[in-house]
Amino acid sequence: MSDDLLLQKWQTEYKKGFSKPLILFTLAEIGRSYAFLLTKKILELTNGEISIAGSNIYPMLAKLEEDKLIVSQLDKNERKFYTLTEAGKEFLKQLEKSIKEFNEIMLELTNKSKGDA
């Protein structure tokens, strides 16, 4: 496998890992939203780097709802809208701290590896 293909594969893997947190952070920013708008907003907020297919977002939303981090409501047109719960807002604060700590470790490691390469 070429280096470019391997890198693309790895990028896809770690971007997938950020999908659920991105849903939560996006809901925190825009408030109430439905699935299609969430996918569109995530693509916009990540400058086109992360795209969540419509078929993939629904299982993620269901899991986030099962975890009581979001709640859904149908509007008069039977469109399902999602919002963060209070537990979701609290969890997001913890998640933000965890992600920042992890990113600091990763940046430190990448900076160290630059000196060794």
C-alpha cells in the first residue's frame, strides 16, 4: 500500500472517532437541529474535512440519545429535531477537557518526533 493510501486510511479512521463529539459540539453551537442540517453544519465547521453520510448519522444520533446526551422531538411536519440534554451539556464540558488534554499530548509527541526524524 502506498504511503498516500495508508495516510488516507488512517485519517479516515481518526476522523470517524470524532464524529459523535462533533455532533455534540455542533448541537451546542447551533442548538436544535435535524440530521441533514447537522451533517451540513459539521462539514462547514470542519472546512470540508469531515463528512458524515446521512446513513451513518442516524445510528450515531440514536446512540447519543440512548446515552441521554441528546433528546429528539418531532415537529409538526414529522421532522425529528435533536437538542442537547442537560446531561449532554455537562458531558460536553468533560469531553472538551479530555480532548484538549489528549491533543496536547499528541502535539507534544509530534513535536518530539520532528526532532528525531
